[in-house]
Amino acid sequence: EQTSQEVKVYQQGDRMIIHGDAQKHSSFKLLSIDGRVLETGILQAGMTSIKAPQAGMYIIQIEGVSPIAQRVVIQ
């Protein structure tokens, strides 16, 4: 069972911070709400920072031993 404390996604200025559990999560996908892949990347020590997309709703898929998906709103 996934808990909300395992993955945190938030905006800090013009950056989106993705923070997962380093032992369970190794990569991510940023998808538009209609499922198009906008960006993919690797989580270094469970964390990464990417340029925040324009305002809207997106889906973050965190992949690895314990995959998880969550919706995020960029303002």
C-alpha cells in the first residue's frame, strides 16, 4: 500500500521538485492530463528537479520497485 509520504511533488519558483523513496523509486514520467509523455528522467537518490511546465494539471508517474502515480497542479 502506498502512502502520501513516500512521494512529494511540489513547485519551487520555476522548478518542479519530485522526491520519492530512493530505495523504491528510480525514474519518473511527466504526462499531460490526456496521457502524452512530456518529460522523462532519472531520480538521483530519489529526487530530481525539472523546469516546471506551464500552468495546468499534470500526472507524475514515479517508477521503480513501487510504482506510483499522482496528479499535480502547476500554478
